[in-house]
Amino acid sequence: MEGGELERRQARNRKCVTARADCTGYSSKEQDASIPRSIVQHLEAEIAKIEGDLARNGHLEELNASDILAGMPTHNGVPFTDHVNPALELNKQEDDKLELAAMPRAPNLSTPDEQDPDRQEIMKCKELQALIYAILAPGPGMTDLIARVRMNLTPSTALATLPSPRGTRRKSLSRPTTHEISCVMLKSIPINIIKSLMKKYMTRVYPIFPVLHAPSLWQQLDNVLRTLQGLPPGHRTLPPSFDFLIIYLCLSVSATLGSAKTGHEQKHMVFSGSLFEEGIQHYSEKAKIPSDLAGLQITCLVLQYASINPRQANVWMLTGTVMRACLELGLHREPPDQTAYDHLTLDLRRRVFWSAYCFDRSICSALQRPLSIPDETIDAQFPSALDDRHIHPHGIDPTGIETKGLTLWLQFRRLQSHMTEVHFQNKPLNAGQTWDDWLDEMERRLRAWYDDYNEGNELIEFTLMHGLTNLHRPSPRAPMPPPRSLMLAFEAACSSAKSLREHIVSGFYRRSWLIAHHVLENSMVVLFCLRWGFEDISAKFGPQQIFEMTKVFTANFLTLASQGWDEVSNYAGIYERLLGPLLESVFSNKPPSLSSFGPAQDAELTRLLYPGPAQLEKLRFGTHSYDMQGHGAMNGLGDMGLPPFDVASLNWEDFSVSDGGSGGPGAGASFLDSWDVTQAGLDLSGGQELFGMS
């Protein structure tokens, strides 16, 4: 039904009739045509009805905490539960229809509204279908979820160019059963450089993100290299492979490490993105992913890469997918019967969960979204810090070398999780504990964490300052912090920006998504503190000091924008516009007046301090749609996602493992450096079984 026809079927708004104005709704997209008001009213009525039913049943809070699932692949409105291969589940559902056909039919429980032909006709309206399609992945595969990219600082599942929902979904469901995937990029990399990139990943990234089993990973690398060397001359394609998928994802991350120090950062990022786009084609049912846990490991690796290069995947959606999979596999709980698992499998379950937990807590804190899993429901033990060569199915050698640093960040994420629950989820304080008591206790715990783990890590100082900012910042629980908190939050936020500055410019392992959100969050806290704690701040710091402290945020925004995330510069403009009147007050030594910083500015600052739900806004960079026939990645305009990359322009020495340094302090560093594909000490016949144990 067309919008005009729908309008004639519905009563027009009286105010619109009186004003002789078009009766339309509101769209957040500037280029959208006006939406008929009747559609808006219908959707509002449907939402109110559903929320009322949920409220009566006590499930409304669950809905508010689970809007993360909006982008999950569905079939007939039902989310898939198999995160490894949703397409397999779809086939299974189709087969089950034959069995269900012979069973007695259940009574028709549909409501009169669902049987109403007018309602059914409204639901078929193309404008309404477009709105529904805007929050659903175009197909059932994980690649469809990965492709929903938003390059702004607010998570969204919007599409820049809206194709036909039915046509796209039909294409996604009719993928070919047999095809080969290009390996041009991977085959162009010298073998010694592939080994060097893998060693760099293992020494610098793996110790803090150990979602894989190291001996199995080296075995997979050996399998990949043998396959590449065995290809006939001129042959540049191969069938989907689980081993290739894992290696591609690790190489994509490793290609970005230390790139700022080479002087060719942009070139390395394009090379890394090309590797990712080529490798993600292996994410299909034909790759023979061995288990649900292995599928979860893959999604964790994709999430890790998305945090580095958010152009390629939606960090927020992937985080929800990972945590939901952890819940379904029960990784947040210790198995009731631990004898059902060997020691290696138990440790692998724990490290996958806690690695996902760290991502979830950092991302939920940055967006002030509900935590996916409350801490009270988690009893999974921390994983072992020992090198994987000391962890075996039959036992763990306690005399081995510790090479994993995950515990360092786990301790902080637990503190961050508690602060998020208290500030944004109204978690009760301990009996008899006042707000000031809680602040003092958390500040003591944060500083104790810093004292225990301050061993020269480039982000330790920033993490402490960011934690203190989160502790003393304004929140729904404390909308107007006391003067001491305003002063501490201002100092901590400015110190965090200064600490982060060097990391943004020349950091080795930079995750742009998290960095950008930290800069935005802390900059808004600085504005709030300067707005309401002006007298104390201006009494402690001179005008030049305040100017220099606050201008670091602008420099950080612009540096991030210059690294390929252009939208960040928009927030630099917003920050400068709100900072200007406050600096003017600092220079004139007069508190901000209503004429310089009035209700409109306060409202804008509040909106940025407390990000709302995802909104459908214009995407400057469009989206990717991965073509599962191996033809590369397509963007929202129908063109190839990235131009063919000229590998001849790279200096392979820039990827030398010497740039990676060591994976940790002391003896563990040299022990990690001893890893090599030729020294893994594997049983080649059984290596595959170690990966993603069931």
C-alpha cells in the first residue's frame, strides 16, 4: 500500500488539518521523504501495547536491557541460537516442517488485531517494511551482521543505501553451496613475513586476548602455509577453510601493530582491511567450524579486529553476539560436573569468557548501556596465566612460565563493572555505606590496582585516570556530584587525555573504537565539571593551564579523524563550540552566564553525557555487503568495498617481528619469543581436535 493510500484509510491529525499542513511524521534522516503520520501513530500504538503487556508480566526491564539483540539474524522473527552457522539452523527448521505437518494443530492464539485485514495491509506498506528492514540483518549469516557498519560514535544498525528487503534477503538465502574464495592477498605475502606477523600477534596481542589455543594456532598456520605452497602455479582460489579464517583474522590484526612508527600507517590499515575482507569470506558453513566454542572464538577475533578498524564491523552488535553466545554455552558458570571436561578445555572456556567479559564491560561503560551479564551470576574461575605449553588435557604444570596478562585487565574490568552498575543501574550500596564512603572505597581499590600492576604498560596510567573519571563523573545516580568529585573528575579526565595522546599518535596496539569513545566521554565530563565547578577549578588552575588541559581533547579528536575516522571531527566541532563560552568565562574570571551557556547548551551537553538508544542517522561511509560467492566486499553503492591493493607498494621489512618487542615482562617475554611454527611440538595428526573443544 502506498503512503498516500494509507493516509486516506486513516483519520488525519486535527492540528494538521487546522494548519493545512501535510500530516507527516518525523525522520532522523534528512534525505528521507516524509513518513505518513498514520504509520508513526500505528507504530507508537503497537509499541505501547507491547510494553504494557511486558510491564504487566514483569518483563519490561528485560526488554530494555536486551535491545542489543535487535541486530541478531532472525528467521520468521525468531532469533537464531546457533552462532556458528545460522544457515544450518535455517535448513534444520525447514526440515522440521515436514515432521510438524503431521502433528495435531494447536489452537489459533492470534489476537483479533493480528487477524485484522486492515492491520495486515498496513504491515505490508513499503515504508513500514523499510523501517523494519533498517534494524534487521539482510541475511542469516554472521557476515550479514558483521557488515552492518556505523562509522559514527553512536551504535546503529542503519543502512546508508536501502536496497529491496525481499530481493536482498532472497539473495542472502540462496548462496551457492560450492564455491572457491580468492586468496590473492594472502598468497602475495612472503612466507617469512606471514610467520613474522603471526609471531608479532602471539607476543604482543595474544597474552592479553588468549581466546585461542596457541599450539593449535601454530598447527593451523602450518596447514595454511602448506596449502598455499601446494597450489598450482597461477591458481589463486581455494575452498572455505576454518584454518584460513583463523589465520586471516590474526594477520589482519597483526598488520596494524606498530604501524604508526613506520611512517606508512594509512597504507598498513588499507592492507589490513583488504586481508580482512578477503579472509571473512571463509566464514560460512562450508568452512567446517568444529564446534560452537570454535565459532565463538572466531566472533571474538572479529570483534577484536572491529575495535581496531571499526570501518569493517559493528563493535556494539558483535559484543552482544559474543556475550549471548557465552550465556548459551554456559561459559559464565563453572560446569556442575567438571569431570566432563579435561583441564585444557576448562581453561579454554574460562579464557574465552573472560576475554569477552573485558570487551563487554569496556564497551557498555563507554556507551552507558546495561551490562550483558550481572556480576552476581558469574562464578567462572579466572583462567591460568601459564603459557599454553604448560596446559594439557591431563593437567596443568604449576611450575611453568606465566606469559598471559589477562588478569591485569580483568581486575580493572571488575571494578569498572561495579561502577557502571552503581552509577547507571542503581545498584544498592552496602548496608550502612554512604555515597562518600563508596567513593573513597572505590578510589582506594583503583589506586591499589595501579600500584600492583604498574609495570610500564603504555595504557596503565590512562586506565587509572579513566577509572577515576568514571568514578567521580555525573550519572543518573549522582546527577550533580559534590565539589570534590567535580574537581577530581576534571583533573582525571584531563590527565587521561594527556596519557592517551601519545598512544593515539604512536601507540603499538591501538583500538580506535574504544579510544574514540573514551575521548568523547571524558571530554564531556570536562565540560560538565568546568560548567558547574568553575570556581574551584579556576581557583586551582590558571587560565593558561585550563586552556592547555582542555585543548588536548580537540587535538585527540582531530588526530583520530586524520587516521581514517572522519566523523570524529564532527565531535571536535561540538566540543569546541561548547568549550568556547566556558573558556571565555575562565579568561574573564566570571562564572558562565545564561547568555553564554544557557539551557540549550546544557541540554546538548546532557545528551552527550548520557547517550540514548541507537538512532537511524545518515552513514557517511555506507555499509559493506559481503558477497559469499568470493567476489569481494560490496559497499552501499554497489561498488567494491576496497580498491585492489598494490602489495608491491609495501616494504615488507616494516612488518618485521622486531617491531613487536616482547609480549610481557621478565622471563615470560623471552619464553614467548621462543614460539615458532617449527617448534610448537605438536602431534600433527591430532592438532585439529585441540581447537574449539566440544
